[in-house]
Amino acid sequence: MVGRIFSSIIFAAALGSRSREAEALRRDARRGLAQRVCQGAFVMAEDRARFDSTARHLVTLRALLAGLSPGTIVSHASAVALRRGA
């Protein structure tokens, strides 16, 4: 399940921040078809609706960590969630 959770994250930068696909993704977010996880990262609303609170936490963590330096660490509940979900 974890692989499916992480593969559901769509990064606007991977589409080309100003590409038609990225614009369509932002439009889908405005319409409620996609949900913004953090700046530049989205999950389709129907995928997110199937996630429990731990899966939503993991998606948020992975999306946030993708934009930070490789040496970034997390602690407490986030570290436990990543460890169990990795």
C-alpha cells in the first residue's frame, strides 16, 4: 500500500511548472478534483479519500521532504510513521 500511496503524489515541477499539465492540475485543485498537499505537490481527491490518517500523514511528509535537502530528518510521530511505512 505504501508504494501506491507515494506514487499518488503528483509534483507540478515534474510536469514542468508552467506546462499545460501543471496548469490543468492546478485547475483540478481549484475544482476540488485534486488536493494540494504542499506547495507544488498534489494528490487526486479520489485517491486521498481512500487514505487513512496515517497514509495522509505519510503523503504530506514525502511531499514536504521532496523539497528539502537530502539530509533533512524528521522526529517523533513523523519518524515513526515513515519507519513503519517505508
